[in-house]
Amino acid sequence: MFSFFVFLVIVGIVIIVHEFGHFIIAKLWKVRVDEFSIGFGPKIVKRKKHETEYSLSAIPLGGYVKLAGDNPEEFKGKPYEFLSKPCGARAQVIFFGPLLNYLLGFLCFCAIYLAFSTPMITAKVGGLVEGFPAQEADIQAGDTIISLDGKKVSYWDDIQAITQNKKAGSVVHMEVMRGGVSHRVTLRTKTQEVEDIFGQKRPIGLIGIKPAEEIKEIRYGFFQSVFLGARKTVYLTAMTYKALWFMVTGKLSLRDSLAGPLGFLYITSKYAKEGIVAILHLLAVLSINLSIFNLLPLPVLDGGHLALLALEKIRGRRLSPRIDMVVTRIGLSIIIALAIIATGIDLMRFIGKK
């Protein structure tokens, strides 16, 4: 029950932030907002304030902001209608939903670094791998690595970032601390193929050391937290686009990459047990992924609407209502098909775990 509650809270926050982005920019451009709905289907609660009806509906898997005159068939040419506004204004209204989702993810990552300590594995050597360069260079378990190629290292992540991007046979200059005395050694990396998070094999440089799994809790200041939050956001963005590209080119199967509501509920149940940091991390990932997905140039999605606005700007006029309706139906069919496929994959995963 707690996991389901966390699921609803996370989904609710992401939806509210997204729709608020559309809502607030529409208000700034003096577009009349007829409805602000969280969820779809039958309305559970609704309240009208000024010109807008705020509602909570039975199916909490989305939401929408209904703008006056956003449908060509209903457009009357009034100045407060969405289609009366210039392309730039309409683009801002559409874009701010995904933008606020993206900012929410970034802020969640910043909050994690700022408000909570981060466990980091130190640069202490715990063991050596047989037949690898570190053993031949007389590195010993208990040594603490203090620099690689002249760069100071404090944590295991620092070591991996330097060594794994090196080619086979690359020289590594290492400085280690042993018994209070500094020792300098030179060795060459050995290449080994590993599978990345997408299941793609790639070569990485290894020197053959294992961490001592000595953990140190780190607290970051404000500016460090902002920097690390931004770096995490950029990394997640790059990985998401990479995954989308692999899906399009067939390198990554839909079964391994798609998840629907059931899959997300299962993921939430695991994260909810780990505490607030894990929940915040999940919220950040979902919000950023939703932002990126929403900006794909598919009809019905925000990215599709932006693409049509760009086409309108180039042509100097809007699409005819008939073509607009056809494009919308095609886009809706694609989204429904993806939702059905994702749900089917979720069910297969769930049954497979039984």
C-alpha cells in the first residue's frame, strides 16, 4: 500500500509540474484556460475558480490543460484564444511543460547532493586481479592511490573515470601511499570487453585492482551540489537519447527498454523501500525522461505540436483542420500502440518473476 501511495505521489508531482508549465505561460500570454485536470476519465473532485475548472479525475496516469480555442474546429478568432496568439507565444506555452519537468529532475538531483550525504568508495586497494598490470607493478592490497597521470584521486569513481577511457597499452603514471610513504609506479592498461548498461560490448582499459570497499560519507556545499546535479542531468539526458537511438536502429529491443504503468509501479515498490533519497532519484529520472519523451516530434506529444508550429512558421499559415485531425489521429494511434506494447511487456516481466 505504501509503494502504491509513493507511486501516486511521484506520478502526481510530475503531472502537476508539467501541466503547470503550460498553464502559467498560457496565463502570461492572456490565453483563457478552461480546465486544469490531473488524471483522465470520470471526475472525482472539481472546482471552478474564475474562468478555470480545476479537477481530479479517476485515472491518475496523465493530465491536461484545456485552452480556449486550441482546436481549429472550435476556434472563433477571439483574442483570448490559443490559436489567436503568434507562433512564438504558442511554442512557449507548449514548451514550458517539458521544460519544467526537466528543471524538476535537475532540482531533485541538486537536493540529493545538498541535503543528504553521499556514500563514496575510497581509493584504497582491496585486491589485485591475476595477470593484470597492477600485480606486475607490485601494487599491494592496502595501498591508497593518491594520483593518476598527475590528477589527484580520492574515490574509486575518479580511478575508473581515468583508466577506463584509455586505450590498450596506454601508459598510466600512478602514485600510491603505503605505510605513510609515497611510491610512484608506471604501468600499461590492459583492454577487456565489457557490456555497458545497454547490453552493447565495448573495450575499456583496466589495470587490475579491486576496491577495498571502504566507504566515506561525503556532504557537498551548495555550488558543488548544483554542479553535480547539472552533471547528473546531462549524463542522464545523453543516456536517454542514446537509448532512443539504439531502439530506433534496433540495437536495443523494446522489451529491454519500454516500461508502462505496471513496470513503473514495480520499480517504485523497490525504490520506496530504500528511503527518501531513492524516491527523489526516481522522481528525477522519471521527470527528465518524461520531458525528453514529450519533446519527440510525434503528433499529440508536445514535440509534435512544436514541429507543426515550425512548419506553420515556414509556410506562413496553419494546416487545414482536416489535415490537423488526420495527423492527430495518427499520433494518438502511435501513442496508444506504444502503451499497449509497454503494458504487455510489463505483464510478461511480472509473470516471469512469479
